[in-house]
Amino acid sequence: MFIKPTKWTVMRGLILRDIDDLVIGSFGIVAFISFFVGGVVTIQTALNINNPLIPQYLVGFATRQSVILEFAPTFISIIMAGKVGSFITSSIGTMRVTEQIDALEVMGINSINYLVFPKTIALLLYPFLISIAMFLGVLGGMAACYYGGFTSVSDYIWGVQLDFIPFHLVYAFVKTFVFAFLLATIPSYHGYFMKGGALEVGKASTTAFVWTSVAIILSNYIITQLILS
Amino acid sequence: MIVVENLYKSFESAEVLKGISTTFEKGKTNLIIGQSGSGKTVFLKCLLGLFPYESGSISYNGKIYNDLSQSEQRKLRSKIGMVFQGGALFDSMTIGENVKFPLRMFSKKNNSEMEDRVHAVLKRVKLEDAYKKFPSEASGGMQKRVAIARAIVNNPSFLFCDEPNSGLDPKTAIVIDNLIQEITSEFNITTVINSHDMNSVMEIGQKIVFLKDGHKAWEGSNENIFKTDNEAVTNFVYSSELFRKVRRMYNEGL
């Protein structure tokens, strides 16, 4: 990927375009899902607390832990494997089918560097998206409390602040960086090395989504085992 | 000039090119013709360096490609222009940006110099008004002309065209043929065209290499293709009644 890199003036434009396509373009769907899933987590937790000895602020605590530790980094990454992953595979795969990659190679351009490297760099901003997902997930929980009346907003906020361990954020963002790398490389591989026509582009996108999801789930398990246990 | 000597290429057990030797001359339109599956595209991709080959050699202006260092190979590739069968234009770029692309990658010109060159080349292929259009907004003939403009924008020494007339109506096909021939003589470049369009053979085939089952079965020009008795060539070229009539009239001096 790094042999004969693309000129910086060209690469800069490619990185900015990929940031727009992959990160900024995903903001809407990530915000929508995070807000409402955060609300659902809060409602489910509140409805399952029947024991009067369990304090109501636990709803905020459980929502925060769920959202920061698993929902935002892992669940959103699986969704992004579908959205961003299939976009990467289909765009690179279509370039393969229509000989655009051959055109780059004939010109003497390192096509992997030209196509994959900017996506990898653009997805370094992926943790920014996940941090927004964390914030909106917790906010969605608070909105559910306010409008659903499951617990008071002050109890919820107290629960969100309770026993906060900053290292959990480190763990979440370490995972996020690994997932970002997987999101950039696995779909790119499936698009770049695909063979065939339009039907195979669709199949490659599906295969890329499946393998990216599998890789995210497995690496999630390994990272959790290594960091938290 | 491109000299090919004893070129062999296989895909697993299937031998596709079986010892091809030929020369593609500078300033001429050289055509590779043959039936589907005869090895034309594989031959062209070997010439372009997209497919490695088992044995033999390809030399560009006296330099054997495989003997060059990686950086020398890349430098040589920047001297190659290629017109792909489907155009292979970059969908995300406008026509102007497509043509400008090789300059942005390899040239040391400043932006205004690059823009001037792009406009000059687009004017040469009669597309000066198409700068801001996207490839999807252009017709098949326009896309081929954009591909030609992109291929010549960096003043290449070698121009390769894979089926430049496929999918075009006969009138547009002749426009593309004539454009390629004019550019070849105007810039004195070595042009290699992969085609099975007999109109192209007759119009611009200054040097013709006929492939059959991975072998070079015949070579000559559009002048002496009328006179050849090579059965493989005559079966291919004169497969239609129209061309058989043309041949009879040519031989009778009509």
C-alpha cells in the first residue's frame, strides 16, 4: 500500500472526499439509531426493575454502561459494516468491473494506495462518530425518562455520573480504532479483488458485510478479554 | 517502436499465447485482430504490463520491460496512454477532471498550465464544451473521445486501444478511427489497437497482426490483406458477403 504513494496534493482531496462520504455522511443514521436505541435501553431497564429496594438512578447507570461499553462502539460498527462497508466494496468493485482500476495501473499509479489508503485515514475520524453516538445514546435515555416518566431526570443524571470509570472510555475507543481499521480494509479487499460483473459486485458487498461483522465480533471478544479481564 | 519476441502466456494449464513475435512500428496504427478467444486481449494486457508472461520479451524503444527497475517501469508506464473498451472513465470526476487526471498525477505543471492543456486536448477531440459534464451524461462516442483525450493529454509515446469502436454506430466508429489515426501521425506515437471491426482494419490498418488460437497466423497491411491467400485470414476477414464482394471488386480493379 505504501510503495510509490500518490502525490500529496491529490491524496489530500481523496482523504477529504472519503471523510465526507464515510464519516460525515454516516452522521444522520448514527445519530438517529443512537438516540432511539439509548431510549429503548432506558425503557427496558426501567421496566425490569421491579424491586423497590433497587434505586431508580440505576436506570441511568445501566444505560451509560450499555451505551459506552457495547452499544456505541460495537453495535454501531456492525451497522457501519452494512452502510460504509458495502459502499466501499461496491464502489471499488464497480471500478474493477469497469476497468477503472486497470486504467490506474496502466498509468503507473499504485491503485491500492490510491483507493484504500485514503479510506483508512478517513476512518481514523470514526471515533468522533462513536463519541457522538455515546452522547446521543445517553441523551436518548434521558429523553425517554422525561417523556415516558420511567424515572426522574435528576435520578437518571445522577445514575449516569455514578461510579464513572474513565478507563472504560479508553477501552471503548481502543475497540473503535480497531473496528475502524477493519471497516476500511475488509470491504476494500473484497471490492479490489473481486472478479466478474454487476452481480458479483452485489455478492462481494454481501460477503464483505458478513466478514466485517464476524471480524468485529471476534475482535470485540478478544479486546474485551485482553483489556477488561 | 514495440518489439515482441517469442511471447508465451498461460492461465494455469491453458496456454493462451504461444510464441508470438512481432513489431509495432512508430507513427503507424498497428492492429491486432482475430476471433473472440484468440488471445487478443491477453496479448494487449501483456503489452501493457497488466499480465505477467512466462517467457519471451517485450521491448519499448529498445528497452526490455522486464529488465527495467520498478521505478523505470513506472516511468515508462507514464508514457503509455490507454483507451479501454468501455472508456474506464472515473465516474466521480467530470470529463475535464478525467482528462486532467494524468497531469495531476505526473506533471509538474501549475494548475493554469494544466487547464490550458486539458482545454487544448478536449478541443482536439471536439469536446471543448463538455468539460463540466460527468461521464454518465455523455454518449458512447463522447466517452470514447474523452478516453482518447485522457490517453494523449500527457504526450504519450505509446497509445493502446482496446476495441475502441465497440458499441458505436458505423459513422461514429469511423470518426473514432480517423481520430486515432490522425493523432498517431500528428504526435508520431506507436499505436496498438485491439479490434475485430473489419471497417477499422480496412480504414486504418497500416500494420495488421492476425492472431488465431494464440499464434500469430499472419501479418501485413490493409493493402495486402486483399491479396493474401492465408486461409485463416480470409475465413475471418471475408466471413461476410459484403467483404467478399469488396475483395472481388478490388482484385478485378473496379
